[in-house]
Amino acid sequence: MGMCPVCNGMVSLELKCQECQSQQVDYGRIMDYYEKYDAYLPIDLTKLNNGITNDFEEEKCPHYLQCSQCGKTSVHLVNEQ
């Protein structure tokens, strides 16, 4: 199990929207937005059921992003350390 540098406050995501090139806002791990208590489950367990291929095997942390200008949403996979 790796550690996400973004979730642990070591770095921040600064990504541009592919539609309008505005700054995207990071809203954290996508698993925190599932069911009521999913944010409290072990991270590796939720990775096995989140619908993203190989995020568990490749030690990637999926983050939910939204453009501050046009509102487009996306998922960015952060490399865990």
C-alpha cells in the first residue's frame, strides 16, 4: 500500500482544464463521495470496487477534480509513494 502525497498534504494538484485551460479544483479521493460510510473503509478495499482499472495494482489514488470556470469534472490518478 502506497501513500498519496496529495491526500497527505505533501503536494497539491495544480492541473488545467482540458476544455478551457482554467485551474481545476481538487475535491479529494473519489471514494469519499460514494456511500455514507465509504470514507471510513480501508483505502485498498475501496480501490478494488471503485470501477477504475488497476488503481490498486499500480498504486494510484483517484482524485475528483472540477474546473473552476466551466464546471467540467474529471478523475486524475495520483502516483502514490
